[in-house]
Amino acid sequence: LGYVLHYYPKLLPSFAGLPHSAQRSVRFTQCKMEYNMGWLVQAEAPPGALFKKFREVILSGQAKDNDIAFYFVHWFCDLAAAEPTPLEGCEKFVLKFPQRVLSQFLESFSIVQRLGTEKTETEVLEDYLESRWKVAASELGEPPMGRASIAQLRLPPMGQGGRAAFV
């Protein structure tokens, strides 16, 4: 689809009729960013593996803030439609997707939006991990400091909760 959008946009009249800025946003959703939202919300990857390509696309000027915001709307809709049930509504989110995980995805959007000139890959990941810790702060207390802090900050997202038993 990304190839067609780039080289043959007139084959898709609804796309070709969009203003240039909207076309750019749609094209951005099809970029090869190698970004895996699941890796982020479950703290499964180091910052470079998670964000390097995504940040390169942003720094190259291929994406503006509104393109990144649209990417997350697209991602959310794509996930909702992963198992189409036109007469049943959005069963994927209601019946098959843990509410806690869905909330973590949605809460991550505003943090990842800072990737690029505002924050580095490492800073964005640290911000995300600290935000997840703060959600569980009533059980876990203040965020950890020191050499082992990143490993400790990764525990609540990896456990998909905020239980003190993980830490």
C-alpha cells in the first residue's frame, strides 16, 4: 500500500483527492518504522530497537506532529478492525483485549509523540517507564534511582500490572 500511495496515488481517487498534508499523514502510516507498540507497553525492548527507525523518519522531515498523531489514530483503528465483525461492533476491544493493556496503549501515545527533536529514544522510554511506575505509585512508592533503576522500572509494565510483588 505504501508503494501505491507513493508512486501511483491516482489509482486511489479518495486518496488523490486529499489535500497534500492529509496525503502525507496517510503515507506516514505506511512507513517502514519498525515500531512495535507491544514492545513498548510490555517493556520488552531497549530504546534503540524500539524507536531508532521511527525517530529517523521523524528527524528526516518525513513526519510532522500531526502525522504522528494520525499514525496513532490509524494504529488504534487498525487494531480494532483486526478481527472484523461488522454486525457485532468492536468485539476485539470489548471482549478480547484486556482493558488494562488497552489503557496502556492509549496512555503511551502522548509520550511517544515527544520522540524526535524534543526527546531521544532513551528519554522517551524512560518517560514511559516512569509514567507506568507512577500509575502503580500507591503500591510501589517513589520511582527507583541508581544503577538498577531502569530494570526496576521495567517490572510493572512487564507484569502488566503494578503489583508490589513484582518489585
